[in-house]
Amino acid sequence: MFPPIFSIPSCCGATEDGGPSWRRHQERKLRMLRYWRDGIERQLAAVTAAITTLEQQIQRDRGDSQG
């Protein structure tokens, strides 16, 4: 579903004490997760709107057939 999130190995500049390279990695990961969340929220809003529209159409059609 989502690509895996890998940690930066110590050979790439990350330090045990959370140096600048590690902070940049964490900030980048946070931006990526927020981007994914925003996309999922947009999809959820679209699905919710589609469900609401279909429910309204079904109610309207039931009302027409009973009339």
C-alpha cells in the first residue's frame, strides 16, 4: 500500500545523539506522512460525498415509487 520508510544508517551521517542529519530525516518523514494523510483524507471525502449522493437518490427513488 505505502512504500516502506527506512531509517538512515549511521554510515550516512546519522548520529546516535540525534544530530542534524537525523532531524532532517525525521522532518522529511513527517512531511511524507502528512502528504499521505492529506491524500487519504481527500479520498475519504470523495467516498463520503458519493455515499451521501447515492443515499439521497435511493430515498428520492423510494419516494417517487410510493407516490
